[in-house]
Amino acid sequence: MTDATETYFEIKDGTDFIRIEVLKQNFPEGDFDWDRNSLNCDVSVKCGAFSGEFNADLMSWDFDIFKTELEYLYENLNRRAIFEGIESQVTILVQGDGIGHLNTTCRIMDYAGTGNELNCELDFDQTQLPEIIGQLEKIMSEYKVYGRINEKSTGANNGYNSLWQRVKSKFNL
């Protein structure tokens, strides 16, 4: 059971799930957008016989982009939506089959870039998308994106250009 004040999103497949709960903004008074967009999160997963949880720093725009992509997927069921954290510590790919079935491939690491890795899959259908989108809207209402998503804010000049390239192509920037 979850507390109504928790800020999270969760993808479920029966008793299996992946859940990301935002705990706090890391640097609310930061001088740079990058710092103010940094969120401290707990990631929990249960998939088959495997389960665990760990703490991760994710960016507010990761949640915003994922919400936008899920909204698009809901209207175009043969598309996909991707949540990808810093250094791919948390990667969630939701792929539609065109008729309402959604397959979710998750790749998570307990430490960004070098941690132990768990890969798992969850299946659900389009009827769960509005709830997940609503959870992401709650996150975005409490933890907004500071600045514009561009090369500077995503660190594209510092080697993290995969996010920038994805955003650039998705939104024709």
C-alpha cells in the first residue's frame, strides 16, 4: 500500500513491477539548471524471483520526456517510450505492438555506469497508461524542469549527448 503523499511512478505486471519514487530535489538552490533538475530517487523492482531497491539521482527532464512519450504512445500504440537516466543507470523501454499490448524492457544498475545490472521484462496493456501518465504528471507538478532542454542543460558537450540527440530528434529541435 502506498501513501497518498508519495511521488512515484510504477509499471506493474501482476505482482512484478518497477517503481521510481522521487524523494527530493538534490540542489534546489543550485546555480545551474543541471543542479536544480537533479532529483534523488528510490528505485524498486520485483521481477520473477528477483527483487531489490537502490537509490539513484535522476533528472527532472527524464520524467517529463517519458510522460510526453507515453502520451504519444497512448495515441499511437505501435510506438515506444523510453525513460533513460544518467549514464543509463535506469533504462525503461515501453514498446507497443499496435493493438494495445505493451512490453517493457528494464535495465537497471545499482551504481551509475559501473554497477551490478538487472535486466527484466514486464507486460501490461494500454489501459494502465493513463494511471502511469497521471503519476508522472504529479511528479512534474512537484519537481519542474528548470531551463530549456538543450545541449547545455543535458551536458551534451560533456559526453552525455545521447539524451540531447534523442530529445533533438523527437521534438524537432
